[in-house]
Amino acid sequence: MPSSPSTPYRQATGSRRHDPEQPIIPLEEMRTSYSAGGELLVHNRTSPQAISRRKMVRIKTSGESGRSGFHPLQFLKICWLSSCRASLLCNIFWPVVPAAFVVRYVLPDQHVLIFGLTYLSMIPCANMVGFAGQELSRPSTSFGSIVEVILFIVLLRDNLFTVIKAAILGSILATMLLCLGMCFIAGGMPRDEAEFSETVGEAGTGLLFTAGVALAVPAVFSYSMAASLTVEQLHDKTLYISRVVSVLLLIAYSVFVYFQAHTHHGVYDAIFEDDENREDKSCEHVNDKAKLTLTECIVALVISITLVTFMAIYLVEQIHPIVISHSVSDHFMGLILVPLVEKAAEHLTAVNEAWDNRMNFALSHVLGATLQTALLNGPLIVIVAWGLDKQMDIVFEVFDVTMLILAILTVGNFLRDHKCNYLEGFLCIIAYLAIGVAAFYYPNPEVGGGH
């Protein structure tokens, strides 16, 4: 049976006869992958559609940038324009960075002012980390966790365990509710519904449930055994459980990375390729933008990571004075303020992708960043503390664990039908704001209301 001229590959039949109207495709010119449904897809690299796509993303001999070495003016121009319109907004805050350095040394007692300036300075610095990381790797890769790890290490240095634990869950909630909600609104406003891959949604939801249960185990054990064990026994056992759970979560993340990058990479490659090839006019400008060279990417990463480290140190220095003098709880600081700034640039990038109808990329960033915090960054900081002989556990407050599980259930329900609209996004943001209000009034342990 002759196939349609628009068919990019020959349909399999029981006959081996050659159809003269359809040329045989050499094996080396074909690429196989698996669709979200599991069926084998054979992509013809010689079809007009494939050739057209290759022309759009063809890599030059000197790299995607078409240049080599370091060109200061071109480097500054590309970094300023950034990867998208939303990311460009972050660069408006660059003048605040030198101001933060000056105020930190000239007015060291102005804690609120220093905190505010360093807080805003983190936005362009974190944006540059993410932008340079995406230029260096593929678009679906996220480098936002570098900023988070730096912040956690600085907090660990000052033994701010309460803030770290709140920041771990706060980062998960901010990405999973606030950022995902904004993506649903951005993707759903220009159209009736935005669709995304079943594979991306289900894999992310399953891992979120696993991470939520594992993170809740030390807290559930602690509160269940509080009446049966002495304080010292309970502390030792929960610390041991926290470290074991952290190792297990790191193993889970390693398996997930192997699953995504090796055994099932064809599934994800096909999904992201479909997003890249969407015929959406709002996305046409993406492939035409100038790129950084390898040298420029490395320079950008070194500069941005250095600045992020300094800003994180200055930011953390002001937490204790502000908590003491302005009655701001550690819980609100860790659960809301710190997570918002550490991933602000990454959130804007995901929202921009959703607006451009690239929902699989947007969800990849949102769920990927959430899983990095839950399965990698949070457990990693517990292991680092263990190596430094610091007794940090992951025994979260009952309020935190409850909000985490409820948030995962809410998001899992919205991802179930593989479609989204602006109403679902609005509801996610409402849930996040409700948690934020409760966190603002949550007392510090030393005040008498903590655990």
C-alpha cells in the first residue's frame, strides 16, 4: 500500500517489496526513539521537514556562536539580552550589585538595608548563572541548583539549621506551587488549554510523591516516639534516620538521572524536539539570538558564581539581626524569603517558556528544580554537615510536612490530565500565598511555639 507523501517514514508491513514511489531510507540516515505511548518511532533525517529543522539549529564549525575566544563587548551584549524577555528583566537589577558591596562595608549596622540590597542583587547574579549554564548545555538543563547549594552551605557555616530546613521545603513549595502556577497562567492565558507530555508529568509526579514520603519519615518518627525515648535517644535516632534517608534520596536522584539521560533519553529527546519545532511565531526569535562562546560561558559562570557566593554570605549575615530586632521568624525567612530570591531567575525563564507554548520545557525546569532540591540539594547538605561533624537532621515541623504533602497532592491532581489552564495556575498561587501567611505568623522555637 503506498503511503502518504507527508509520511516521514515507511510504515511497517508484512511485505518486503520496494515501493518505487517511496525511496528506501538508508539505516544510517534514520533515528529511532520511543514516543510517550511506548511505540517505536523512526525519524527520517532526509525528509524535507527534518532538513528544514536542521537548518534552524545547525551548529557551525566554530560552535553555535560561530565565534571563538572572548569578545568583551559581544559578551556583555549577549549577557544583557539574556535568553528571553522575562530573563532580561532580571538584568535591570545589576546596578544594585555594586551598591550592595558599598553599603555592606560603609554602613555595616544597617541590617535591613544591606539585606534588601543583597536580596535584590541575588536576582541578576542567579540569572547569569542559569543563562551561562543553558548556553553551555542543552536548554532543558537547569543550573539553578548551584545558587541553592551555595546558600545552603553559607547557612550551614553559621549553624542556621532551622533556616536551612525551612528553605529546603520552601524551595520545593515555591517552585511547585508559585512557579508552576505562573507557568499554567502564562501557558493558559493566550489559548484555551496548554498541553504537555504524559511522560514529563507522570515521572515528575511519581518522584515528588516518593520524595515527600521520604522527607516526612524522620519527622513522623520523631513525633511518634517523643513519649517513648529520652531527648538524647530521640535526637541520636532521628539524626541517624535523617542521614540514611538522605543517602537513599541521593541514590534515587542518581537513578532518575540515569533513567532520563541514558535508558530513556529517546523519550525525552523526542518530547523536547517537539517543543522546539512548534510552529509558534512567538518562539521564532529564540534560534536567531547570538550565542556565547565556550570561553565566554566559562567566564560568565566564574563571575556569576563568585558574585552569588558573596551575596549569599552578606545575605545570611543579616538574617539573625533582622530576626532578633524586627520579630521576623526563621520560618518565614527560610520558607518564603530565601527560596524566592534563589530561584527567581529560573522561575521567570520557565514562565517565559510556558508563554511561548513550550510547556514541556517549562515543566522540565519546574519539576526538575523541585526534584533537585528534594532529592539532591537537601540530602546533600545533610551529608556535608555529617562530614563537618555538624548534627543537622531533616526533622521538619509538622506544619511543614503537612503543607508539603498537601501541595504534592494538589499539583499531582492538576498534572493528571496532561493539560493546564489559567484557573489551575491561579489556584496554585492561592495555595502558596496561604502557606506564606501562615509562615509569617509561625513563631520561632525560642519564643515558645516551636518544636
